[in-house]
Amino acid sequence: MKNLIASLVALALLACSPAGINGLRSQVKIEVGKQFELGGGQLLGFRVEADNVGPVAVEIKEKTANGRVEMKGTLPPGQKTTASFGLGSKAILVNLGQREAKIDVNISNGSGLGMGYAAAEPSRQIPPAAPAAPRVSGPDLSPVNAKDWRGTLTYLDYGTKKLVSLSTELRGQMYQADRVILHFDYEEPNKKHVLGTDDLTIGPDGTRVRWAGTDFAVKAKQYLPGQILCLVLEGPGQDDNQSVLIRKTVLLGPHLFTVRKQVQFASDTAFVQRNLYQFTR
């Protein structure tokens, strides 16, 4: 059962990770009068790097989940571009010429996307809408308000470079409509219990969260199947006596609560996992 829960958590964390699954490469060939369609209905956004290696121009459009078609631009032969597509959106590449189009593509977050061809549709020149900033509210965090969360804290010991896992119990408390207090009970290897508390306060407009003294910006928010909230927060802080960018990825549902903390040191572009809380109830 524990292995099953761990697998589900790992899959969900991967699904809401900003990095996602990268490196799906292919050459797309589009016949005259046709368009290539990629995605539609997926739970994550994705990105397409396109290199026009063919003899004709290709138009790039996005069909959003609500049916709105937005122009991304026209890619002439010999040119490259990168375009991002939102949750549930479909990428559309239209052959604008009288010869077969050829596009080398590299798709990020592209695992499981549907694809196919259709007759080319007339362009509708609608400028892309500015994306709304993700916001979090008290009701989003309300499932944490329970006394019977049980699980583990796994953290990286910088001294030994090894992972340490502690049995941990959690009592979540919605102290106010915009404030959550997390009461932790850690069991050390010697069976001694250590108590800890985290205090979370949501900012007035929901775009920021103050967590245990660190100010975080809400970078991403979405709901996954099973009423599971995925929340990504980033903010500056300290780790191992160095300035770092901290990223917290939260999964919260009626029976699941995980918090993954990663840090990015100024001398590196990669994020290092510092700790991971995993609770069920």
C-alpha cells in the first residue's frame, strides 16, 4: 500500500512540475491544404520548439480549451521559434504553401498528447489574451484542516549527503480564513518526539503566501483528478548558510497532503530536493 501511495505521489508531482517531461522530438510533415494538430484536453500546458526545415511557411495557432483560436505567428522556411500552449489547449501547425511542409519539433511536457491531421482552417487574427496570475484562497487549503494526517518527512542531510526519513504526524488548523497552522510531531530514530510548527498566511490578493517566515509568489495552481490541488510557490531564502531560491510544490486533497521543498543555489541552475513531506489520512 505504501509503495502504491508513493507511486501515485511521484506521478502527481511529475504532472505539476514546471519542468515536466522533456525531449519528445520528431519531424512533422504536413501535406498541402492540411494542418497538424497536437494536444487538446490534457491536464498540463506544453511547449513546442519548432524548426522549419521545409520549403514553405507554416502558421502556428493555439486552440484553447474554450474553443478560442489565437495566432502564435508564421514560421518562414529556415527559421526557428518556441511557443507555449495552455492547459487543455491544442497546438495547430498549418501548411501555408503549395508544397509539403516539414517541421522539426521538440515538445516539452508532451507525454501522452494526442495528435493528428485535419483540413486547414482559415486564420482568425485574435491576439493572445494575457494569462491571469494564479491565486490561492482559504477554501483551496481547507482540506488540510484535520487532526489525523500521518506519514513521513524525508530530508537530505548535507553532512552525510544521505536521505533521512522520520515518521511524522500532522495536525492542520485553519486558524483564520486566510491563515493555516501546521503542527508537526516528528519521531526521531531513538523514538524521541520533536514538535514543530509552520504558519502559512495568504496575501490579500492571493498571489503571495508567507510560509514560515518566507514570502512566496504563487507560480502555478491547478486541480488534478481526485480533487487534488497542485500549488507551486517560489521565493528567496536561506539554505546551508547560502542564499537560495526556494520552491515548494504542494499536493492537497481530501486524503493526500505532500509538500516538496527544492532549493536552487546562486551558483547553479538546477533545483536540489531538500525535503519531502508525505501524509495520508
